[in-house]
Amino acid sequence: MYRRVSSMEPLLPGAGCGALAELSAEVFKKAGELKRALPAASARQEVAKLVREMNSYYSNLIEGHKTLPRDIEKALRQDFSEQPEAKRNQQLSVAHIKTEQTMRELLAAQAEIDVYSSDFVCWLHHEFYRHMPQTEWFTTSQTGQRYALLPGALRDYNVDVGRHTPPAHDCLGRFLERFHAFYGSGRILATERLVAIAAAHHRLAWIHPFGDGNGRVARLQSQAALIRAGVDGDGLWTLSRGLARAKPVYFRLLEAADRQRADDYDGRGNLSDKALAEFCGFFLRGMLDQIEFMIGLISPFALRARIDHYLRFVRTDLDGRLRGHLGKLLGRLCVDGALPRGAVAGILGLKDTASRDVIRKALAQGLVSSSSAKGALRIAFPEEVRECYFPQLFTDLPVDGT
């Protein structure tokens, strides 16, 4: 059982530095492309809302729970299943979405918040569990022992996690202090910043500060660090999708990085340097893959083509002329993000009365939204259009990861 903070070394991998630096540079480059791929801020905000739901969906899958997108939508409207397990999965999804949203608002409002501090890590845990019913405030050990779980409080008992025995509970404060002192310092080079986020993800999971919820907190903390590093793309991509799609590899590399160093060629710390480097490489490649996936998905021209396909081949129940008008309106909203209602007549080449009828029907179909009866129009992504607009955004993966 670990009691000395030096047991967590190395905190950055020494192996493969050149390859990791090249991966980092590519991630920074692609993250910039992602923000430019969808120029309209309001359109990015609508996609980001969808990505938050996607993030909760994949985070649930990683933890062994599946909640379908339509069930997440229902849960956000407080429409929960009568089946206990399905309802619990919905509650987990809503808790994740609300925690991420609050986290983003907090980071935007308070630039001084250090996302590596123990206060922030504990806040994430507290924020998540405060959205769960108190009947969920417990955890069960591998031996079947049941422990109370207090949101935001460090565990006060010792645990085993698979083959790994995390630090003793009475030393958790010191380990988190060391975690903060290193990863939150200004000494980390720009070329190592993303590598540090990846390494910190493992080391926080290795510390295992809470009785339960450590995986979710680690992924949310990594997301917060990505926001601070400027590669979050305004919430247009999610780490969890990449990790869930490679769940067996993710878990295998996490476990490998738990192990002590193999020999004198495996770094100088207590833990394996090579294994940490391999995990960081996997983490960065996953980031790059997900950013590139979203670039292809949200490009305005590609998105407009998929919207046209939806209107022409899926919504055959609508009048042909209406479908044509809706295609023009939604295509313009892809580029501009929001439009005043008075501009629609000119865009569609219709008289005011006819344009108002198109707007009314677009709102009724949920294809556009507006904050008021006379407010500007924004593009919307209701559940029924998502598979056409954003294919493979929600991939039907098995919960066991195989």
C-alpha cells in the first residue's frame, strides 16, 4: 500500500518524448481547424449541447451502463423510466451533463481556478453526486463491504482496484497535493502540456481519491484541463467517445501504467516509464482521432448536404415546396448560425406571409428554435434528425467493450 508521494513517479514520461511532442503539435493544429470548421458561434453552441449528451452517453458506456440518446433526451425533460436500472442510468447521464455544463460556466467565469487542485477535483465529485439521489451515495468494495459515500469527500478506507492497491486513505491529501504541485505548476513546457494532461489522467485514477466515481471525475478533470489548454474547441468534441470506442485498450493501458518499473531501462521512478508513455500516446491519438472526426462531421457544406438528404429522402411526408424552403433556410443557418425572422423572406424569395408560414412549420418540426415569439431563428438538432445530420455520433457499442 502506497504511503510516500514519490511512489507516484514519474509524473511525466521520459520515453518517446519526440513522438509525443509531434502528436501534441498536431492536436493543437487540428483543434484550431475544428473551431474554424463551423464559423457561426450560435451553431457551435447548438452542436456543443449535443456533444454534452454524447459525452454522458460514452462516459456511461465506459462505466458499464448504456442509456440510449432518446432516453437521455427524456431524462433531461424529467421523463424517467419506470424500470429501476434504466432510471438509474438516465440519472447518471443527467448528472454528468449538468456537471459538465456547470464546470464550463465556472471555468469561463473564474480564470483563476486551478483544474489540478484538490479543491477542484473534490468539487467535480461533489457536483456530480449532488445530482444523484441519496440512495446512490454508497459504494461496495471488491470483498462486498458497503461504505457510505459523501459527495466531494475523500475516501476514509482502503481499497483494491483490480490488481492495483491505491494509496492509503490517510495519505490521500498528500498525494493530491503532489498531483497539484506538479501538474498545476508553470514549469511544464508548452510541448509537454498535452502529455501532462494525459499523464495526469492516469495518475488521478491511480490515486483513486474517492470511494466511487473516480473514472467520471478523472475524465471531467481531463476535459477541464483541455479547456484550459485551448484545445476543447468550444465543446465541439469529447474525449469519452474515443475512450469508449477503445475501452479494452484504455483499461489495459491504464492497468499497465499502474505497474512498477520493469528494469533499469524503464525510467528512474517507482512506476513504469514506458507504460506511462504508451498510455499518453494512446490518449493523444484518441484526442486527435475525435477532433478529426468532428471536423468532418460539422463542416457546413457537409452538414448542409446531410440536411438536404434528410429533407429529400426521410421527410417525404412534407410538401415538396416546403422541403425546398426548409433546405434553403437550414443551409443558411448552418453558415450564419442565427437569423432575424425578417430576413427569411429575402432568403427564400417569398412574401412575408409565406415566409412566416415556413418559419411556423420549421418551428413546429423542431428544425429551428427561437428564444421568443419574435426572436432570431437558430438551427436545432432534435433527437429524430441526429442520425442523419451526425451519423455515428452515438455509436451503439456494447457495455463490456468487446
